[in-house]
Amino acid sequence: MQASIEIDIEDISESNLKDIPELCRGCVYWEFPEAFAKDEKDPNKKWELEAKKGEWFVQTMKEFGTCGKIVYQKGKPIGYAQFAPAARLPNIKDYDAKVVGKLEDGVVFLSCLFISSEAIRNKEVGKSLLQSVIEDLRRRGFKALETFARRSEADNPSGPMRFYVKSGFHVKDNTNPEFPLMRLYL
């Protein structure tokens, strides 16, 4: 299904890392949880965190291939998705789910799906972005996509549980009742 506004979705590459929406560009919540907890609020650490995130992307692309997408509207970045093998996202362990899928079983983890402008949300941009991720992973032969979705509201890196249920995901693990582990078979 097409977004109700005109958008372009591109794979993240070394040349467009700077287009990751500003709020997400230095967020290392999933990749480097210790640095996130220590430096996230320090404006003097912004560039350092952005560099860490960029290095993470470059290394993950070398090991895994495409691991993110950027949504553009009229050439301006308005959204972002990030996905990778669970082993590349150490903060997964803090969610207490004991059954997060592994790459060797064909499972990829969606750590972020974010539309930066509230005015653009609910116009199917997130749905189009998620569909682009799903199509990419299917083409590459993966079997499932997992994410932690927030049950009570949308305020979290990947979005609300209701969005994923509408997109065909099911609850795989409820160990963390606020952030159930969702799964979609590809």
C-alpha cells in the first residue's frame, strides 16, 4: 500500500548516514547502551555519539548488508528504520525476553521505526517504511522479523503494539508486559 503522501525510501549507506533524522542520528540506545545512558543528555557528546552510530552502521553493513532505511519527502528525511541481527543490538537483553530470534535461524530484529513529524504520522508513511523493510528481508531469504513494541502508547523506538498487530505481527513473548516481543513470519 502506498503512503497517502508522496515519499521515497532509500537504503541507508555510507553516503546518506547524515540523513538519518537528527533525533535518531546520535541515538545509540540499542547499539551502545552504556554510552547512551551516560552521554545521551550531554550536548558535548552529540558528535561522538553520531560517530559511534555511523561506525556501527558501516560495520553492520559489512557483516549483514542493508540494515536501515530512510524515508524522504521532497528530498527531506522524515523517517527512519533500523534492523539487524539481534547480536548487533546488545540492549535487547534489558527487555527480559528470553526467546529473541537469532540470525542463524533467519530472524532479524527491527530496533527502530520512527517518523519524525507528528503531522506526517497516520498517513501510512510508517506502514510503507515497514513494508519496505519486510520486502527487503524477504528478498534476502530471512524467515522472521521481531521487535519490541510498546503496549500502552507509541513513545518508544519501534512504535506502538497496535501498529504491529495491524501489520500482521503477533505477540511472541510477554515476559515484559509493557514491551512484548512481536514477530512477523516473512
